[in-house]
Amino acid sequence: MDTLKSDLIKKKKRRWLDIGANKNFEQGFLYMDISPKKIIPKEFRDSYIQLSILTAGEKEFSRIGKFDLVRMQHVIEHFDFEDAVKVLKNASLLLSRGGLILLTVPDLKKNIKEYLNGHYKKWPEFVKWAQKRIPKNAPLSFYFSIFTHSLPATRHFWCYDAKGLKYVINLTGKYRNIKKLDIQNFQSSIPFTHNRPQEDLCILAVKK
């Protein structure tokens, strides 16, 4: 069975947009974010669009055109609930009818489990990130707060489990066939669907 990536390629649906890529660039995508173009790696600058998914409107989006896939990996949690709904509505303006939106966020349930089991300090990538802000001997509750609030420059404004993320997508009225995509699913692949598989919650939906 085909992964999501190979299935899109097989069907010649190759127009893909990654929103909020930050420094995570992958061949085959156009990119949209608010960072200045000069800080984007040179090999990706021709594929980069400096535009805010939150504040831009139909006029700006119409210049970019429609896409078969819009991907947002670890983006939605950086908006509060109300803005997340607006972001997802705006993303629908960039999708062809029947196009796909792919969202990954830190899974609240996984992080709660890590906290309750006392595993945060055994999670090397997370510890390295968290200790940029909190002392090494900080209690586990501080590590959980880093997850919920993030670092100052990349603050998290909301937390999601699968039910919550599906709820926000449904509120837009723009999508159907909303489903959770586990890492074990045949459609999944790293980093195309899951770029942080240890903590990702991944949701796939279809533009109405």
C-alpha cells in the first residue's frame, strides 16, 4: 500500500505547500511563513513565500494559487483557539476541492503520560530543549509547563489531543473525512507526515 506521499505522486498531485516550516525544509514543497526571506537557506528561497496564514486574505492567497496538499507541522499550537480556527479557514482557501490538509501537533495525551510516568528527564531531545529555559534540577511539573507554554520565541498557546484538534477543524466547516493518522498507519512516513514521531499527533482531512 502507498504512503500518503507516494500516493500523491502516483496521482500526479504534486502541488504541495508547507506553512510555518521554520527551519524544517523538505524537497517538493513550496513554503509559506512570516520569516524574512534572507534567513531562508539559499536553495529554498525560490520556493519560499513570505506571508502570514493568519492575517493574509483571499486576494493574497489567490496570487499563490491552489494546492493538492497543505501541511502544517507543529504550527497550530502556536495560535490560540480563536486564531487557530481562522488559520484553518484561511488554509482551506489555498486548497483545491478534495485537497488534503495535514496537521501535526504535540500530542497532549502523550505528554501527560510522560509527565505522570516521570519520563521527561529521560527524553534527551526534549530535555535539551527545556533546559534552555529551566534549571536541570527543576521538578517534572516545570518540564510539563515548558511543553504547555514553550520557549519565549516559540510559545505554545493551546494544547491538543485528537478529539480537540478534530473539534477545531470541524468548527471551520471547510473539511470532511477528518481522521487521526497514527505513525503505524500505512500512509504515514517520516518526516512527510510525522516530523517528531515520538510526540506527534497527526490529523488528515479533506477540503470540501
